Amino acid sequence: MSGKLLYLIGASGSGKDSLLEGCRQRLQPHHGCFVAHRYITRAANVGGENHIHLSEDEFDMRANMGMFAMQWYSHGYSYGIGSEVDSWLAKDVNVVINGSRDYLQIAMASYPNLIPVLVDVDDEILYKRLMKRGRESEEEILRRLDRHRHIVDTLPEGLITIDNNSDLQDGVDALLKLIESMAPHSLKPVRATH
């Protein structure tokens, strides 16, 4: 596989879904990159992510038939990345996915061209975002923040960080700049000179 796999990780509330949606709206052919949708057993109207909802039975059927390139279980739901990403990577198309921090080591072993990208947010801002979202108690949020700090401390070297503390558009711009820097040379836009 010659395409690169940009594997986004970050705490819940760090803004991964918003960054990916912003990228989807601005990606052009010269970027040579797709944003993969996740297949999740969580209902489509829960969580704010643009994902493909599958029932538990349908998820299991697809998993048993080898339809997922990656899959994991987290917070009561099954998550999968479709095997179509392998076809895209084989055609020298770069792919961005919303990955799991717990699955990162497995993914790195399977994809030598994987580039881990941390969407980073300061604890105080993350705390405010999670409180505003209102899906968890303060105690659950504090546990999430502790877990996030522990995971960040154990992330691999060579990790690329996208700061998502301020305006969302700044984060989207940073992710797009990263995508552009990795675009296959033949797809980079040609700028006219005068």
C-alpha cells in the first residue's frame, strides 16, 4: 500500500468529528485524500458524528465476512473502518480516519504508512466542552480527563499534533495543511507563474 493513513486520535470532546467534517467540505481532487466514515452500532442521531449506523447483527455479519479493515469495541459500541480503505491506500490515495487510541498499536502494526495525529485540547477547555455537551456527570468527565492524560503520556514518538484549542477553522486549516503536505506529487495543484 502506497497511500498514507492519517489516524486521528484525541479525547472525546477534542473536536475530531468537527475537524473531519470541515475537511470533508473542503477536500479537492488535488489533495488525493478521502475521509473514511466509521461503521458504528450507535444510532445515527447520537454523538454528532457523520457515521454509518449498523445493528449489532449487521456489524457482526460484516465482521465475519471480512468487511472491516479495522474494528474495536468501546463505551458500549462496536466500531469499524471499512475494508474499502485498503483499496484506496493501494491506489495511492491518502485516507484520514477517526481512530481509537486503544487500537493505535494494532493499527500501526498493520499499516506501515500510518501517521498518528493527535487532536490536542487543553484540559480546561476540554472540561468545559464536555460539561456543555451534558452527556456525562462531572465525575465521569474527570475520569475521562485522567484517562486522556495517561494515554497522551504513552503515545508513540513521531506523533503529529493538531492544536484545536481555539477557532474550529484554525484546526481544520491545520489538518488540511497536513493533508496537502502529504498529497501525492502528481496530484499537487500546479500554480501559474507570471
